[in-house]
Amino acid sequence: APADQWWDTAVVYEVYPRSFADADGDGVGDLRGVIERLPYIASLGVDGIWLTPFQRSPQVDQGYDVSDYCDVDPMFGTLADFDELLGGAHSLDLRVLVDLVPNHTSVEHPMFRAAVDAGPGSPERDMFHFAEGSADGAPPNNWVSVFGGPAWSRARPESHDDTEWYLHLFSPAQPDWNWRNPAVAEYFDDVLRFWLDRGVDGVRIDVAHGLYKAEGLPDSAVVPTVIDGLRSNPLAMDQEPVHDVYRRWRRIADEYVPPRLLVGEVNLEPDRAARYTRPDELHQAFAFAFARLGWSAGAWAQVGAQLELARRTHGSAPTWALENHDLVRAVTRFGDGAVGIRRARAAVVALLGLPGGCYLYQGQELALPDVDVPVESRRDPMWFRGGVSRDGARVPIPWTSKSADSYGFGGGTPWLPTPDGWGRRSVEAQEDDSASMLALVRSTIRLRRELLDDGVFAAGEGAEWELGEDGSVVCRREGGVMVVVGMGDIAVALPDGEVLWSSDPLDGGLLPPDTTAWIAPR
Ligand code: TEU
């Protein structure tokens, strides 16, 4: 691939800084912790990192409520620390993506505070969605928030003359911007340029299918669909004008040398999501339909085929991910215990064998399970609004085998408790074990790179998906390599060809259950 299209074949490692490594011992991970562990990240063989929000924030939604888009939260460090991180990553050939949150902000953002103070009818309020409710005290419309509960809160509940409400698709601490006001777009141009000028290689865009709401904010006639505990309201998502925002951002990203990457969190079905990666919009959008799948060959083949159709229709490859800080960890989703680990191994080898960029989430390389965080320790605002808790995927990373310093995470009481036995899953425990998930992820990424260098894997390949024998699924890359995942109860015959790789040892010419193999045509 041309040097400026590195993302087409890249493996990017998602770092959730508050749970990665805590250098100052306050129980919360920080940028210095990331700086100290950059050599570890580089040792995985990945091409870059995506850092989830570390900007100034009251941390109601763990940083996804941003009160200053252009500064580092003191909990995580300083802008100077960020610059050091960026320089350190670049010197290890790691690209750096930062998170941009344009759908909503924090109630503590100066512009939102100014809007509350300025009162109804003011230009300040027009930066957000303020509206009068009904005479009987109900909110302006019937929308519910993604996290549960009404999507509206009163701006000044104590006031008798100011009875306006403001819209928040997520928690009440996260007011939505009014993207129909051109001043909002101009403000975000500056935010985008601030990070790109600092030298970041790209941005991950939070709720990229949000931003615009249906004109006039009409009542919704449909009950929102609930996926992974999140409520999706079609009137609040995937509105046509949002595509102009990405055309505008793409022009900005392309002004830089080399061009910068735009990757969107577009949590939509394949065909709708792929529209965000048309040639003049985003470069990548995560394949959420795939990330949500359980252990089912039928489902993988079906969604794989949908993604391939979307690629052909709109012209850009799927971007693969199985885990992130919002989803239940793969080990747990696929069955937990030894079976779950074996399937998570097979799944990561499958993903890394598919054509297109691939994102891994910190701890996935350790086969960490989702943790059942004790109710009194949960911190997720979604949990507090009656939804599921995403804390189970956010527990601090175990670096060392002994419990001291929270298994090497840091000296303070960690912001989420680490469970018993966490040290057995640590980096230290897996480092010298050739049968570990850590060893598998490293060697799989290395082989993927070699196959790309040798032209066995190529950027931009399509892929055919079909059901194989006895509960297996086969993805045949255009260049000929087949990724075969055994998801049934019995071992299956492998297609003819040379075995390039497998997630666990094969059984003669047979693929055992819960195993992935890469097969090259002879
Ligand atoms: O998650 C976004 C999220 O919840 C949506 O993709 C949701 O599935 C969709 O709106 C339903 O249509 C991101 C972050 O990853 C998450 O941690 C934050 O809590 C959330 O945004 C709010 O910023």
C-alpha cells in the first residue's frame, strides 16, 4: 500500500488511558503511564494506537464528556506529556490517533455554561438544543437517551421564568451540540486542526453517525431498538447532513502531509455504515455489526457477506474490531472459561486474517475476560441510568503476577477493583509462555505483516464468505487465502492448500472446534 494509506492494512491498538498504567499512583491511569509502556505496545507489532479521551472533563462518562477539547485533563497529565507521548510513539514507528467527541460536550464546557446563563432566545443557547416543554411539565419531545431515561433535562430546574430543557442523547452531563448552527461546525474545524497541527496521525470520531437530529425534533413514533443495552433512536442518528461534516473534515485531513486518518464510530448496519466511508468522507468506520456477533458460523457468514456487499457498493473495506471499551470482552461473550479463551484466540486470528484495517483493545492480547465488577464499585453512567454496566471491560490491566501495586498497574487504589487471580492473566505471566494469547497475538501480527510484504495479503482485497462444513465459516480473500473458523462441535476437513497459520494446533488435516486456520491455495 502507498505510504500515505497505511491504515488500509494497519493494526491499531486502543488504549483506554485510565485503565492502562498509572504512573503517579492516584489509582487512575495517565499519559505518563502510556509513555512508559510504549515499548510494550511496539512489541506487539501494531502500527499505531488510538487513545480514548484524555482531554479536560468532569469524567461523568469517563472522559466522553469533554469540557475543554484542546487541553489535557490534569488527572491524565499535561499537553507537554501528550507531546512527549506523541514523539515517543513516533520514534517507535507507532501512529497516534486521538478521540474527538463532536456529538455532545460537557455541562461544564464554557459555551454550555454561557448558554445556560444567557437564557432563552439567546445566540448562546442556539449552539445547543434548548426548547420549551409542554404546559403539563413534560419535555419537548418523547426521545429517550441512549443510556436510558428521557433525553431532556431542565437547564435551570430552580427557575420559574426559564423553563427550557436541553437535549442530551447520552447522560444529562452531556448536552448535544446543535450542528444546524454553522458556528458549531466552525468551532470543530478549530478543534480538529488543533490536534492535527500538533502532529497526531488521525482522529477517531465518537458517535460519528450522530451530530444531526431530524429537523424540528419531532416526537418519535417508534420504540428505540436496544442493542447491547444502548437505545438507538432513528430520528437522532444517521441524518443526511452529517455526511457534509465528514466531507468538510476530509478536506481538512487531506491538507496535511502525509494525509491524516479519520475513523468513525458508526454504530449502524453495514450498508448504512459504509456510506460514511465513501471516497470523500471518512477513511474507516468500525464494522459494529460484526463486533456484536456471538459464536455462530451462520451469523459470521451472513454479516461478512453484508459487509462485502457494502464494500462493493460504496468502495471501502470493512474495519474490523471485536472488542472496545463499550463491549463485553470476547472471552466472556464467546463462552467464558477455557472455551471462551480458545474462541477468543480463534477470533483474533480470524480478524487479523481478514482484508482491511483491524483494531484491538488493550487487554484483548491477554485474553482478559469481562469482569463482574461488584455493584458498589461500578462507575458507568449507563449503569446508573438503568442500563448495563460497561465497567467489566474497563478494569485496569494486570502487568505483573503479584498483587502488589494492583498487579503493576500503579500504587493507588485502582478506580475499578481488580478481581482475584488477575495476576495469572498478566503480561508478566504470559511474556515467556509460547502458548499464551500474548504470544499468539504477537506472532499473528508478525505473520500478517510478512504476508503483506510478500504480496500474499494485499490492501484493498475483497472477500467471499460462505458456510463451510459442520459449523465452520470460510472467508476467501480475493488473493486466494482462506480464513476458516471451526465453530461447530466436531473437527472439520480443511480445504485443500497450504496451512499458513492456526490459532491452536491442528489435528492432522482436520480443523478442531474453536480453531481458525489460514490456508493458501497451492
Ligand atoms: O459510544 C457510543 C454509543 O454508545 C453509540 O455508538 C451507540 O451505540 C449508538 O449511539 C446507538 O445508536 C461512545 C463511546 O465509545 C462511549 O464510551 C460513550 O459513553 C458514548 O460514545 C458517549 O460519548
